[in-house]
Amino acid sequence: MNIDLYGSLLTAMAILLGAAVIVPILSSKRKLAGWVNFILVAVAGVMLLNISYITIFQGGGAETQKIMGIYFLIDGFSAFFIAIISFLAIMSAFYSIQYMEHYPDYKLWSYYLTFPLFIIGMIGIVTVDDLSTGFTIAWQLMTIASYFLIRFEYRTEGNVRNANKYLILMELAWVFIIVATFLINGSAVGDSLHQLIEKMGATSGMTLYIVYGLLLVGFGFKAGMFPFGQLWLPDAHSIAPSPISALLSGVMIKTGVYGIIRTFFWMVPAEGYDGQLWGIVIASFGVVTLFIGTNQALKQVDAKRLHAYHSIGQMGYIILGIGSALVMLNSASVTVKLLSVIAIVGALYHTLNHTVFKGLLFLSTGSVLYATGTKDLNKLGGLMKLMPVTAVVAGIASLSIAGMPAFSGFASKWTIISSNILAGSRIMFLVIFGIIALFISAVTLASYVKFFGMTFASSGVEWTVAKKIKEVPATMLIPKLILAILCLVQGLFPFIYFGLFISIFKNSAGSILQPIFSEIMFDGMVVNNAMGVAVTVPGMQGMVSSVAVPLVVLAVLAAAYVFAWLLRKSGGAEEKEAPTWLCGYQDLNNKNRYVAHNMYSAFKKALRWTGGNIKK
Amino acid sequence: MDILYIVVNILVFLALAPFFEGVVRRVTARVVQSRQGPPLAQPYWDILKLLGKQNLSPGNLAFKIAPVVALASILSVIMFLPLGYRENALSQYADVITLIYLLTLGGVACLLGAISSKNAYALVGSSREMITMIMVEPVLAMTLILGAVKVKSLAIPASVLSVTGAGYGASVIIMLVVYLMALQAFVGRQPFDIAEAEVEILEGPFIEYSGPNLALFKYYMLLKQMFYAALFVIVFIPAIKTGFYGLDVLIQLGFVLLVYVLIAVLGSTHPRLRIDQAQKIYAVLIVASLVAVGLSVYGI
């Protein structure tokens, strides 16, 4: 079966490579090229999803294998990342078919050449098992391919400059990681992670700190960690074509998360690794990232920049989850140790949720851009009637990212925040981190109330957009609907995903988390079923932690909704539609509109120091 | 029995929230402003009358469902509340974080309704409402977390009922004072009624609402006000357990009445602040409650 897994991994990569060769030739027939690209990406994607499925649900993964001089490793953990990358790649390729019609002035060969290469690069990052040869090939492929995708609209002023900045910073990140690898005593080109771990044992204490520091900065660049993310992420994500933005925010920055977890939980020598310290460092970076990133996002009026800054903010949640899991794991208390299970599961859960809802948000904004020609929230408004389907899916995505109960973001944020608060009863700073995360969740909500309200509710396009606006075609709606359904499923059935992530960590050999995952008597301590997720520890009274059961909460809400609806009907009042009255003005008009940049101005003024400000 | 507690919660809140509002109006009129004031039953008549009036809307879906969602969310929150110190059948299905998010859902419904009404005043109001939500939500969260940290559990009854469990330490006293100061902001009254600001932006978010929709929003506001008053009583007044459920509830309602009198007096003697001024006060409250939570980790 091992041969089978690696065989199909290589086949899938070969198919993608084939797509990169064939599709550019066809690119003068734009629609055809789109379809061929989609079919080839879908075939490769399905093969990759199958690899993930076998690895996670049937086998528990394969051994490291050397293919063409490069070590590969597919275990449960990398299989998860393979799955999200290939899934979103399929969605994005499907969406591209119609979306690229929106660029009649640009030739498409470069787009269809680099799109599959970009996917190969990302798959490579999460499957190669070294930090030198294979890693370099994958990283360069991913970086250079995405560079050309980002500078696709090269005629627009400033885009090439921003893309160049992206390229330079990603190369810098690569240098950090490579230098870290070669600082390890006696490491050679092409060493697998196992060999590196052994050699790390012989590396002196101080060097080891530098190695981990460099790795954190290197992968932190990719993951959008403060302050590195602010340097490139909003500029790069906002100028790329929307399906590419979805891939960049949805999965590419997750390879940074993969790198951080892989190095800080797997690449750990038996001695000389200060998990507590690195946990505190990573968690602090996480909390600063989510605070600054989200507050900067609140100030944005360009929809895609807003999503991009929120990517930084949401990555902060994931990084906080990773860091606090590391802190908890190194605690002396059994309770807190158990909570590290919950925290790391939360980090991975949020990674999955963020992939889905951020992908959906970028695709929705792409549709708005396609239909209206603008992504400026000051100009948009009132699209709910004109683009009802896009409005509904964007609403679901907004509620998900804001973490409303029964939507996907709630379950994962709940997991991260609650484990931090509970662990805080022993480790004081974690409770503070948890509270900051909760506070920022409200800021996220504010930002998405603005995004949704100012795009789909409110008013504006009547005066600011000259062309006739209609809903986008079905090929652009289908990927969004699939993602929206996933948002709902991931929010409603958290116990499925908890089970999934627990088995991923249980079956992925070699991590410092594995002992605690396999030691847990799941019957006694972690309750995980349709009735919710709870952790209890013997000898302590009652439940330590309980997850809200979204289904029950939803049922309660539904019952209350019916009551409220009946109450409204009870008086038998007559219904009438009338235009909005504007205190003396007969009709609404563009001059009297309240536009997006006015929202929350007092709050934004108080938080000027967080940066990311918009000039009027 | 467990189901009964939920029914009692809902009935008590639905029945008494307008009455307490009547008390606030009466106290404001008689005690502070030297006038007669409306009858105690006036808020009931207001809601009943609005239910029969014409329901105007600018014709979009979000505008129509917003009031229903708002009322539904606050009713759900009330169902989870351990009134009379009793856990009910729903307690185990949610924790304090869920409670906080559910409360936020009501606020969001208000905002979306306001924004889809397209009225500029409604948008001004919703912008202010959101700032208030961002800034006072942490105070609520930390009140609940204070208990959660003490019992190492996020379950609603455990964390809500255990804040005063070990007596009034410094952390509890700080939190109590902070909660009282934030109370006017929670319930949207002066000096923090910035979002509605009747004389300035004409009830802000609700300006375009009329008839049954407005009745639902009014009910939502009344219930929210009573929830925050009751939460104060449950969290900060040490349990006087008589052993009889009905009596326990009555005693708590007595305390709720006192909180309402306080709300009325504070509300009618303070002028409205601007949002940027209020924001500074909220920031101080947040820092103070962070200190309280920090102290409570060390058992102070």
C-alpha cells in the first residue's frame, strides 16, 4: 500500500504538470482552456483526496520514502493538508472558468501555466520530509508560480511592485529556513527530518535556540505572523485574481502553519528543547497577530484587503492555538496537559474552517467584482436584491468568520478560547490571551457586519455603478454553494471533526503530542459525541469543559424564532412596503449615504496606533 | 422538573420585563423629575398597540427577519439562565462562551436590520451600537470567566453561581463595581444610550421600524435589560437558599427590582456622553476587569 500512496502522489503531480503543459497551448480558446484546466486539476485533486482518505481513515500513513533522492512522507498530519489544498484547488479551478472572462484584455496562458505548478508546489511543501533539497524545490515552485499569478494584472499600477515585494520576502523566508537547517550540527543536503532530529541532539543549546527562532520567523513569514505578514500579505492577496486570492488565503498561508507544527512538535530532539519557552513565544506572537491583524482589518474599505487583513487575524487564532498547546503540554498539571489536546485540535479545526470560509469570502467578493466592477465598500451597497444567491452565501461565510453559534467559526474559536481560559486557572497569561481572543472575535464581527452590510444591505450601487448588475452565472455559483454547505456542516457537527483530528494526531507517529493523544482514555476523559465535546479529569469535580452542542442551541433558537414570529403575526397588522424616509428628503440619494469608511470611526481613531490606516 | 424551570424562566421574563420598565419610567418621573409619569402598565399597552399597527418595510428580507432573530436570541439566552439557582434541562448543552455569542447574535440582528433599512440615521446608530458591543462585551465575558476560573469549568450554572462562592475577595469587588458601571451600557440607558439617542438620531437603528416589527424590537430591549439586571443578582448577590424554588425566584426578583431602581436613578440623572468619551470609560472598565480576572487566578 505504501507504493500505492506514493505512486498516486507522483501520478497526481504528473497530471498537474501535464496540465501546465497542455492548457497554455489552448489558451486562445479561453473557456475551453478553463474547462480542460478544471478537469485535469479535478482528476489530480480527486487522486490526492483519495490519498488523504486512505491515510487518515484506513492506514494511518506510510513510512518515509526516498524517491529520486528526495524524502517524502505522507502521514495523517500531511494528509490533512493535502486534502484542504486539493479540495480548494478544485473549487478555485472551477470558479476560474467563468471568472477569467472578466479579464478580456489579458492573455491567459501564463495563468494556466502557473496555476497547476502552484498546486504542485503546495502539495510538495506538505509531503517532502526534509528541509533542504525537496523543500527548496517545493518552496521555489510555490513561490515563483504564485508570484506570476499575483502579478497577473500587471498593467494596473502598483501591482508589479507589490508582487516583487512578495517574491523578495518569500525568498528571504526561504533563506531563514535553509540557514536554520544548516546551523544544525553536521546536517547535510537532503537529510530527512529523522536524521535532522538525531543531529540536533548533538547541537549545542544556544545554536538550537537560533535554529528554532529562524524556523519560526521563516514559516511565520508564510503564515502571515505579525509583523512579517503585514509586509506582504494584504498587498499580494488583494491584487491577485479572486480564485487565486482564495487559494493564497485559504491554503497557501496554511503551509506556514504546517511548517510550524511540523518543526515544533515533530522535529524535536530528546534533550535541549525548551517547549515551554517556545510555546510562550509562539502563543504571544499569535495573540499579537490576531489583535493587530484584526484591528487593521476593521479599517479597510477595499473588500479584498479587508479579507486579507482578516487572514492575518485568523492565522493569529491558529498560531495562538499552536503556542498555547505547546505551553500546556509542558505544564506539570495533568488537567492542563489534557487541555493541550483540545487546543491543538482547535488550531487544526480553525485551519480547516478558515480554508472554507475565507475561500468562500474571496470567491463571493470575486463575484461582486465580476458583476459590478468594483470592490470598494464605499461604492457598493444594496446588492441583496440583485445578487441574492451570492448575498446568502456571503452572509453564511461572514457569520462563520465572526464565530456566530452554529456556524463553523464558532466551534473552532470556542475550542481555542475555552482551552485557554480553562488552562488559565493555572497559567495566568493564558486566560488573558483567551479574553483578548474573545474580544477580537467581536471586532471580527464588527468588520464583517460592515462588509456584509455595506455590500449587500444598505444602498449605493444605484448611483455608483453604471452597468446593469445581475447575478453571476451558475459555474461561479456552484463552488460557492459547495463551500457554504461545508461551512454549515462544519459548524453543526463539531464532534465529527473532533474525532477526525484526534485520530490524525493519534496516528501520526513521532510528534511530542502523540503520547498524550494515545494515553487518553477517551471513554473516561474526552467525551466526544453528538451531545458535544467535553473533557473531564478524574479526581476533579464535574465537567472541566463543555462544548455547546450546536444542534441543541439551534433547536432552542428555532423554537424561540417560531414564538417570536407568531407574536409578530398575533396582532393581525397589515403589511406594506414603502421607500425609506430620509427626514425631509423624499428619496435616498448618493450625497446622503452613510459610507463604509465612516463606520466605527471613533473606535478606529482610538486604535490608530495599530497601523493599517486608510487615508481619506 | 427540569423542563419546568425553563418554562418558569421564559414566563417570568416575558411577564415582568415590561413591568420593570414601567417601574423605571415611574421612578424617573416621580423621584427625579417631579411629575406623575405613566401608569406602571404602560409598556404592556405600548407593545400590544404596536402589534396591531401597520407594518412598514422597505421591502428586503434582512429587514423583516431581523426583529424576529433578535427576540429569538434573547429568549434563547434566557432559557439557559439558572434563575432560582436551579440547573435546568438545557444547562449541559451550552457554556458561558455560547451564552456570550448568543447575546451578540441579538445585537447583530439589530445592526443588520438597521443597515438594510438604508436610513443614514440608522447607519449612524448601528455604527455606535457596534462600538458599544465590542467594548462592553469583554466586561460581561470577564464577569462570567471570573467564576469559570474559580471552579475550572465553563458550564453556565457552575461559573455563574460560583463568583461569590469564596466570599467577596478583592477580585469580586472590583468586578462588581465594574459590572454596575457597565450596566447602563448593557441596557442602553443614559449616560450610554448613544446608539439610540432619541433626541439626536431618533432611536437610530430602529428609526425605520414600525408596528409589530418595532414591538418585537421593544420587547427584545426590555428582555435584554431584565437579563442583565437578573444576571447581576444571580452572579453577585450570594445565594439565599430557602429550599423552596418559588421563594428563591421571588427573592431574586426582589433584588432585580432594586437593580432597576438603580438603573432608573442613574439613567435620569446623567447626561448622554459622546461615543468617543464613552469609549474611554469602557476601556478603563476593560482594564479593571482584566485586573480582577488576573487576581482571581491567584485566588485573591
